[in-house]
Amino acid sequence: MSGLFEDFRSEFNKPNNTLVQLILVNTVIFLVLLLAKVGLTMAQNMDVYYFIRGQMMLPGSLGDFLRKPWTLFTYFFTHDEIFHVLYNMLFLYWFGRLIDEYLGNRRLIGLYIMGGLAGGIVYLAMYNLVPYFQNQSDTARMLGASAAAFSVAVGAATLLPNYTFHLLFFGAVRIKYIVFFFIILSIAQSAGSNAGGNLAHLGGALMGFCYVKLLQNGTDLGRPIYWIADGWSNLLKPKPPVKVSYRQRSSASTQAGSYLASTGTSATVSTPDQDEVDMILDKISRSGYESLTREEKQKLFRASQRN
């Protein structure tokens, strides 16, 4: 068991590992709730479990939400059914890899969080403004990362519409068709038993589309998320007082630059000139998108912003 905890800790400490970290956070919260549910069921004290879960779920009633505003954030990290968390994490992993590779891990966390927030806002708006849903708002509750995962999926399909996934029984399918199918499915179920969840899917999907389209035009909606994440990271990062000579500082700067270049961090990728773009496009025509390195993918994206 200690080895499992060490593996989790190692994954959290790795740089540029946002996708795995998001999946681990969702999984850990699910496991904690699962253990609490089993233990409290045996103790015949399920009221405590329902109270704990209720502090994480987003309520449909505006009055209940104003008493628990943190639920607009916690709901999209919370699951209480194994197939729900499995489906959402697979969806997030498949499409999140593309966002991570082409836009970088900061954009992935920004897209995930903003998609979850957008889904929650749409959910609250529908249950408090639309007459069809208003009489259900007192009992409506929502949890799950579906809206955030939809945001990532639609963002990937907007960025790379012709990228293909190889599906069992179907073969190669462009991701724009896969995402379109799930959007239509959510629209069809938006008046069913899980209406609130499907409405949140659509809110997340809209955010994913807008996020990438605006990013391609030079506007990054995720900047407030990055600022908060950086502040939180700096707050937790230990800062021991170390005296560094000029020679040591120069060496450290060189090593840091080499490390960032090797990891393909988007902050270090320069805007390519036309010759570089042509070389990348030639590589795509010969070997496909999958043959590009992380740095080449980010250079291609920066070139598209310039144009």
C-alpha cells in the first residue's frame, strides 16, 4: 500500500503532468467517498455520507447554491459511481492528450476548469430561469466531471477536427464526428431524467469551442486560471535561503533553459518562420500529425495564431 501512495505522490510531483494529475484527483476523491459510503453503510449512518456528498454536489436551487458557493468548483471533481468516473476519465484522457501535446499543460487545466465552471453556470441558469426546470430545482443536484471533459473534447475537436481515433468495430474516425455524436446525444437527453447533467455537457462544450477559437485569435480566456494556479504553486513551494554566485547562477540558467526546451514547454517555443512551417507541413504530409514532436505541434499552433 505504501508503494501505491508513493506512486501517486511521484505523479503529482512530476512537472508537465497535468493530465495524469487531474485524473488522479478525480480518482482519489471517488475512492475516499467510496470508502466513506461502505463504512457508513456498515455503521448504519448513511445520513453522514449524504451530508458529506452534499457538500460537494452542485444544487439546482439558487438559494442552496448561495449557501454553498464552493460547489460550483467541487462538483466537477466528484463522482460516486464507478462507471461514471471511469467514463469521464477515459473521455478526459483521450482528448486531453491532444490538448496537452498541442497547447501545453497550462491550457489543459484552464480548459478543464473553465469548462466545469461553464457547465455549472448553465445548470444553475436553466434550473432557475426556465419554467420547465424551475419546479425541480429544490431537489436537483449535480456531480461529475462530464462538463469539464466535454470542454476538453470539444476544444480538441475544434483545434484538430480531422485528427483520427481508431475505434473498435468502426476503424479510423475523425474526432469532429465523435464529438458531434456526443453533443447530439446530450441535446436529445436534455429533457430526460438526467437533464441537468446533459445541459452542463452543452455548457462545457460551448466553452471548449469558444476557448480554442479565441485562443487561435490571440485571446487566452484561461489567464485568470493560470494566475491562480501559479500563485497557489508559489505559496506551496519551499523557498530555502540559498546564496548563489554569478557563475552558479549562469550555469543554472543554462540548465533550466535546456530543460524547458527539452520538455517542449509552450512558454519557450518561439514563433516559427515560414521555412520552419513548411518543413513541419512536409513532415505531416509524409508521416501524419502523430509523427510531430511536442515542440513542432506547438510551433504549428503559434504559426496559425500569427496568420
